[in-house]
Amino acid sequence: MSDVLTQLAAVLETRKSAQPDSSYVASLHAKGLNKILEKVGEECTETLIAAKDAQRSGNSDELVNETADLWFHCMVMLSNLGVG
């Protein structure tokens, strides 16, 4: 797993200097930290809702997907702040 996260962190780092129209991550970096934090907050809320839904339904598929989205946007945030 650490190899995957290391590779993702390297890609995120390269996207910091890419043209905003070249990728979703580059566009987030271009919009700045506030936009990135907005996405982290949005994904956090979606993760919380998915957790409650998983508790009721017993199906955790959506929870896993939303957690992955949250982690991804947290990694974008860390990259933007220069935290490796």
C-alpha cells in the first residue's frame, strides 16, 4: 500500500506545476487552498453520510468509495501545503 501512496504523492506533486486545464488536480492547485479545503469538507460530509447508510444497510461499498475520495483530496491538500 505504501508504494501506491508514494506513487500517488509523486503524481500529485507534478500536478502542482501543471497547466490547470491539464488535469483535475492541477485545476484544484490553481484555484488554491480554499477550494481544496472546500473539496475536503465536501468529501468528509459524504463519507459521514455513507457511514450512516452503511450502518443501516450493511453494505459498505459506498463508504469505501467516499473514504477513498476523502483520502485523495486530503493528499491533494497535503501536497498543496508542501507536506510529503
